[in-house]
Amino acid sequence: METGNIDQVIKFENGAHVYVQGGNNVGRVGVLQHIERHQGSYDIVHIKDEQGNHFATRLGNIFVIGSSGKKSVITLPKQRGIKISLIEERDAKFAHRKANNDEEDDE
């Protein structure tokens, strides 16, 4: 990156690690399972994340970040691109609030 030269090329193939950069699944990371080709319409890609959840999006919405069998070549954020459900998010907030309230009570 510092020199502006290309270090490596990652092939777009099944098993590659991809990042979703558009659509309803924006920000998610997973492994490319397969591509559905549709003549005259959008091609659909099927992706599986680390938790085993399957989702689909348009081909133009994904960006390859790692080759098959290897981890991504970029640094991922704290949640590693895994989408949590609303219930899981709510439970995490309650647990965080409870932990903060317990600390305040101790003081």
C-alpha cells in the first residue's frame, strides 16, 4: 500500500472470503458458496458467515477480501462482519447496562 504497487491478486471463486458492500446485508463477511447466473437480470451470490447463517445478495454488492482456505487479507472490525439478531443485540445491551450498574453500586 505504501508504494502503490499491487502485492497480490485474489481470485473470485467459490470458497473465497467476501465482504458485502451494498444491499440489505451491507457490512457482513462470509465465504462465497455459489453464484446463480440469470440471463438478462442480476446474478445472485450465496454466502455463508462464520456462524453458519446463509444469505444471498447481488453479485455487484460483494468484494473479495481473501482467497479460499485462508483468512481475509484485511483487518476486520470488532464483530468481524457477523450480523447479530435484534434479540442478541438487546440481550448484550442489557448485560452491559447491568454490569455498569453493578460497578456503580460497588462504589
